[in-house]
Amino acid sequence: MPADLADIRNIGIMAHIDAGKTTTTERMLFYTGIIHRMGEVHDGNAVMDWMEQEKERGITITSAVTTCFWNKKQINIIDTPGHVDFTAEVERSLRILDGAVGIFCAVGGVEPQSETVWHQADRYRIPRLAFINKLDRSGADFEHAVDMIHDRLTPLAVPIQIPIGAEDKLEGVVDLVRMKSIYFDQGMQGAQYASREISPDMLDAAEEARMHLLEALSEYSDELMETYLEGNDVDEYLIYATIRDATMHHQFVPVLCGSSLKNVGVQLLLDAICNYLPSPLDVPPEEGKDKETNTPLQIAPDVKAPFSGVVFKVQMDKYVGKVLYIRVYSGSLKRGATVINQTSGKRERVARILQVHSNKKKDIQELTAGDIAAIVGPKFLYTGDTITDGELPVVYHNITFPDSVISSAIEPKTKADSDTLADALFKMEEEDPTFHVHQDKDTGQTLISGMGELHLEIIVERLKREYNVHANVGKPQVAYKETIQKEVVIHGEFIRELNGKGHYAVVDLRLTPLALSELPQGKKNLFAFEISEDVIPRIYWQAIEKSALNACNDGPLMSSPVERVKMTLVGGKFHEVDSSDTAFSIATSMAISQGLPQAQAAIMEPIMLVNVITPDEFVGDVIGDINSKRGRIETIRNENNKQTVTAEIPMSELFGYSTRLRSLSQGRAIYTMEFCKYEPVPAQIQEKILKRMRGY
């Protein structure tokens, strides 16, 4: 184990689907001695793809956690999915990481999902390395991939390596810091590698690339600039120190290269992770709020401080039970200790602490600040919850997840499956924050909602394989939401006698439509007060606010959640004896239910950001088809005789789009899509939706 926090690296591997994340992680585990045989994604035996469906489909579905050691450093790695349907796995991983490695295909360059995860990491201010992979593939172009990173992601990316050869002639890489060529022994699966002088035919290219590197670093370091401008040799240790400092301060992104499949460059990537990415001591203190006063708090990663951490993932294990993945931000946690859930106030005991390697788990006795591991025991902890030992009043910022955009009706095939289905769906909902289960109040059907057709397909497949539950699933439907379009003031009252006891509550509420930009991040509705305690005492305010927000879960048009509404309590009355929390909750709920239709309730639909990559000759047909689907073209980019068309298209228009696109392009165009936002549907479309729902 490492001696201190400075020797820990908490990193994520992120990229577009098929860029080589899992293959790269497999090589890291092999070279660090964690595994003794490399698995391959295409053979279905990759260690990090442990779910049966991951092996069959050749994709990562759930983020896998593992720990390895390199150069006396402990590297905690999270291998995240590349498919947009599993974006929650990326979001929750980035929330607790200190650094990340972005992997790019040398042929495809910056693909749409690469862009998405890169900007997710921007939001969390995570220092990154870039690794241009698959340089052995036909059509690989290192310079073009670097140019795409500059154009689409960041101008701060600068190569610290260049490849020796390309495609089937890839031999190794040139290390521009040490100015050495590194060759990997393929007979030893790349485990042995040799450092040699740069060959004469590579020398000019290497010197030019090193000049660009030193010029970029000179903008950050005065000492390096002075040495460089005087024409002196720049010491390699000064270059290392400058790259590390600039990377951690988000002023530089080192670009490395190689081919994980051909075992070229992975050890140098491990070196770079240790040399350039931050330890928990190098990142700013974790921010949260005081639970009592709501004032901001900053918690430094001190092993001797009181314990605090965040639950970032829940997993149901059929042997162990509920496994909670946590990141420890301060102090230490021993097996058998009691923790307090700062979100709910519940106190629970930690029965086991597990060090995780993919789906294998090893018992350990203690966790300390900077660690990522799993605990077993607590029953009422959920994704995003803050846990402490009771001494720190901190609540860390929660993790925000995108809305689910597609839903299907589900029912058990047999009566025997009924109870098991409900239990399995409940467990899956705990595991996956973008998967939701709810009842349709009109039809009584159970509806499951997720991020896309693949997401729901895998959920249903998991029900069958992991829980032995067989279910009938309806056709996927769009998950609509509702909002309001005009401001109204509404009156609600609950004044009656029940069982000889009086109930009295009167509220006046103002409902105001809000734009998405007016809502704080993670909020869907707002509640405010414009009354004094003389009108309604403060002891009833919490009940009124909770009831108002709950009433927005059931819209007047489609029983869908109502969002982007500001509810303000502007007046009301109370009774000294007969008023209660219950009376005010009922009065508030009645007022909201009456007021939403008066405020011109409207349906909102999910809008998807779609990227279509098509040969030039089909671009006119693709654009015409997008326009016919109520799409809005955002950008059109020309790259390598192909056009990338980016558009916003309603989800309802995209069912069966892959088949449509194949027929338009003779099977040569591809597309990806991700959730963008919800926005109100046009009036004529709303009428069609409501008629269809009512069976007209």
C-alpha cells in the first residue's frame, strides 16, 4: 500500500464507444501484475467487462472499479461506458475522480461521445491526459486526431510523444521529453520495451515536435522560457515538473499515443498517470455545505480529520447484498464502524469494507482519505448521499443526472413473476439513477423509463438473467413532461370537520413559468415565500413547500411531471387550534391541482442532439430528412470526404432512425444521439399527442 496520499491516483478512463477504453485498462492491469493473462473485448474475456451482456455485445455497460500499483503509486481506475445510454455511469464517476484519461481512436479522432464526456469533465474541472489509440489501424492519422482535439475540445493539448510509423508499420513511440525512441517487444506481449536513440529518419520530426512542446510550456513557466530562449538544453526534470504543474492547473493537456491492442505505449501511459495527474493532495478541497447553517464548507483530504465520504454507486450483488461504492474525502473508516447518512440523518453500521477489482472483491479492514472502495451493511444509503462519523456537519454536493427520455409498459408473464418483478425493478432503480419505475394513474400500468432503447433492452435482459423474471414489454414510448405558459394566482382551502376534529388551512399561491436558464442546476421547480409569519406561522411553511413540490409530480394533461414552475406563497389564513401540517398540505395540493390547468399547461418533449457522419453524396438527403423530422441543424463540418451533421431532433421522430438512415445512405452513414433538453411541443403536435393518448 502507498505510504501517503501523495502516492494515490484516482483516475477514470473515458471515451467514445469502441475507442479502446477497456482494452487499454486490460493492458494496464497486465503490466502492473494484477492479471496474468490479457483479456480481449472481441473475445468476450476482458476482466473489466464482467457482465454477461458486456461480453456478448462487446461494450461496457457499467463502470468497473479496480486498483493497481505502478512505480510505487496506487492507481484506482474506473473504466466508464462509451455508449450515451449509460451516461449516468460517466457522470457519477467524474464526480469523485481527481484525474482522467481521454482515449481517442487514431482513425475516428474526436467522435461525438468523446466530445460529450470531455465537456462533462470540463464541468468538474478534472485534469486530463489524452491517449491517441489504435495507431495500428488502417487509416490511422496521428496529426489529424491532434488537430481534431484542438478544434473540438481544447487548444491546450500538445503531444509529448509522436508515433514511429503507423498502421501495420507502427513500431513504437518517440518520447519528446527524454528525446528517446521506445520500442516494445511483441514477442513478450509488449511487457519488455527498450529505449534507443532516435533514428535519423525520425530526428527532424521529433525535434520539430519537441520545439512545439517547449514553446507551449514556455507560456506557463518563466524558468523554462528563459532556458529555452537562451538556447540552452532544457533539463528533462524541469519539463516533467512544468507539464505536471500546468496539467493540474488546467493549462496543459499532454497527448500520448500508441496501440493498446498491439501493446504499444501503455506503460508510458501509466508513467504519465503517475507523473502528471494529481493525487488527492493536489486537487482543491472538496466543497460542500454545513448541514445546519447551509454555509459553504471546504474539506481538505486529511487522514487524521473526522471521516467523510460520498456514495457514488450502488450495486446489488446476489451473494453480498447491497454494495455501496464510496470515495473517502477525509479521515478514516474502520470495519464495524457506524456512519451517519447526512442526507437522511439515519445511523448505520458498516459490516464489511471491500477493495474492488471489477466484479471480484477482497475484504480489507480500513479506508482512509483518498480511497475509492466499497462498503456493505447500510440499507438506506443511495447514490449521492454524504456519510460521516457524526463529527463533521458537511453535506457534499449531490450528483445530477440527465432525465430519462423513453419509457415502456412492463408486466409479468405469469402471476408467479409478479412479486419478483416488483422487487427486481426496485433494486435496479436503486442501482441506476437514470432508470425510473412508476405507475400510470389512468391505466394502472407499470412503466419503466430510461435513457434510450438500448438502456431499456438491457434492463429487460438483466431481469431475465440476474433475477429469473420473465416480463412482457410494450413498445418504447417518449417520456413527456409538462410545464405552464402563463402566470396565475390560485386559492386553496381545506376547512372541514372530520371525526369531531376541525381542520383549517387557506393558502394563496402564485404560479409563474420559468425558463430552463432561470433554474439552478439540479432543480426542476422553485418555491418561494412572500408572506409574513402573522399570515401563516413558519411552522407550517415546510409542509406547504413539500406539498407544492409533490403536487407537480402529476400534471393535468398526461399525469407527467410538471417542471419549470416557480410557486410563491403570497397569502393565506390559519386557525390557532384547527390548523395543522396535514391541513396545509391538503390545501396546497388542491390549489396546485386547480391552478396548473388555469396556467395553460403544456406538454414538453425530449430533444436529442444527433450527430450524423455521412459521405458527401448523401448529405442533402440526410439534411432533408432531418428537416422533415422537425429537426434544427446546428452545424455541418467537413472532414476526410465526410460530412458531420449535428442537429437537435425531437425524440418522438427518432424511433427506427437507424433503418431510415441506412436506406438513405446505402448503409454508409452512422449516427449517435444524446439527450439535450426538454422543450414545449408545438400546439398542433400537442393536440395529436392528447388525441392519441385518449384513444381518438
